[in-house]
Amino acid sequence: MLFPEYRPRRLRQNEAFRRMIRETTLSVDDFILPLFAIDGKKVKNPIKSMTGHYQLSVDNLVKTAREAFNLGIPAVMLFGIPDNKDPLATSAYANDGIVQKATTALKKKIPDLVVITDVCLCQYTNHGHCGIVEGQIINNDATLDLLARTALSHAKAGADMVAPSDMMDGRVAEIRNILDENDFSNVPIMSYAAKYCSAYYGPFRHAADSAPKFGDRRTYQMDPANSLEAIREVTMDIEEGADIIMVKPALPYLDIIYRIREEIDLPIAAYNVSGEYAMVKAAEKMGWIDGKRVMMETLTSIKRAGADMILTYFAVDAAKELSSRSQFTVNG
Ligand code: PBG
Ligand code: ZN
């Protein structure tokens, strides 16, 4: 097909044609909204580096979740900011922990909203690491039981799905096991399978107060230079019982999403992380980019790469944008 017989511009000349040949479409069904739960009443602490996002006490969290649900967003991902931190992350698996309380309230008030809980220890440990620390080492196997207990306590509180983000080896099997033993065989696991050691998590760590107090997460999160290893991580998690696998971050790792889509037939989630969000918001605020268009283009690219669902701080804005775009009018 060569010019002048073939003219690609023929099918670009108006929006109707463009709509008809569009290969990738975003839908509100694709979005999962991350939310931050904190103790107290009527708390709504703005997160400075994440415009439009807040640490929310349960009452306000329910309000925000309801607004999202009413826009058609099917699911939220819950993160907790606990009152107490200790070396064993006890408030991560306490029955009255913040995520557990928020989950129960959400399921009571908005039963059809899917509540996914982030399973990790870093917000709950005083050293800020995702596992148990011995000296300078993060002990993998000693962490597994605590992660499993955390997932179980979330399921008991009513979580529809649990999402381990710790990157300890073997945690998916351990969590699947404890859930099955306790009559939660219907609770799926969304595994943060290919989670990279990324500087894009900066704003989140500030929001969740979860930055490591010493060292970094390089001994458990993946090296940004690797992609074959991502296949191994994903394959391993599937064998251990993961139902949905996640790639995180999204935008700097679109090649990983694409590659996994080619090789794996499970649903893929992509996490459009805090730093990706913050950069867009900052540039928009400076007047340097059209924030709304960059948002939609970014989300479309993640979907085009092969993601089935996107965890994104843009969920509410993008849902509003999609619904305003779908108001077509008939002329004449
Ligand atoms: C903690 C966790 C992190 C994120 C989700 N869960 C940060 C980290 O690993 O340090 C990042 C999310 C984001 O940046 O939006 N295990
Ligand atoms: Zn963690």
C-alpha cells in the first residue's frame, strides 16, 4: 500500500472516522482508585505532592469512595496510615487496624464497590521496610507469615481482593494458603508481580509515611534494567496462585506490560504511580502542558500496551472526562 493509492489521512479527516477505527478505548471500567485511610474523624489532610488527594478518616473515605462509585469506578485500592509503628508491624494485621476498619465501613455503606487492600508492612514498621529487619537485612521468610496474617485480617474485614506489594519471595503461595484454610478461597489475589525499585514512588511514601529509615528497597524490588526477570516474577506468582498480575510503575515500563501481555493470558493491572501523577499535575500547574489531555493520552498508552486495568490517581478526573466526551448531540 503506497501513496497515492493509500492515504492514511483519509480515515483521519473527521472525528466520526477516527472513532470508528480507534483501536484502544478507555472505559471507566478500567480504573481502580487508590485511597489513603487514616484514624480519626472528619480528617482530610491534603497530600502536597499529589494534588486532589488526601489522607482520609473513614467517614470522609466513604464519601470519596461513593463519589467515585457513582461515576462508575468499580474498585478502590486501600492503603493505611496507622497510629502506631513497631518492628513487627503489628497494626498491619490487627483486627481493628485502619485498613480493616475502612474496609468494613466501605463494604457496609457501598456493598457493590470492590475493595482491594494493599498488603504490605512498610507503613506499619518503624524502620519503613516492607519486611522484618534483622541487622541491615530484610528477612524474607520471617516476613511471609506476617503478610499472610495481614491478608487474612483484610479478608475477615470484608476485602473483596488482596494485593501484596512487598516483593518478598513466596508470599503469594503463603497468602493463598492461609485464605483457603480460612474459607476465603473466593478472595482473589492481585499480585504486584513485577514491581520495580522506582524513584517514582516518592510522593506516595510521603503520603503514606512509608519511606525506609535506612538503606533502600533494592534487595527486594526489581532492578529497573531488567525485563526477563519480570517474566520470571510473573510466572512464579501465577504458579503460586495469583489471579491478576501487576506491573508497577506503568509509564516507564510499558515495554514490560507489552511483553507480559504477549506471554501471559491472565488479567494485567498496571499501576500509574504517584510520581507519574505528580509530574503531570506539576507541569499542568506551571502551564507547560494541557493536563487533561496528557492524562488521557497517558492512560490510553497504558491500555494500548496491554493492561486490562489501571490503578491511577487520575481515576476520578478521567471518569469525568470520559462521561463528558460521551455526550454526543444530534444536529438538525
Ligand atoms: C508499598 C507501596 C508503595 C507503593 C504502593 N505500595 C511504595 C513503595 O514500594 O515504596 C507505591 C505507589 C505509588 O507510588 O503510587 N509497598
Ligand atoms: Zn511496602
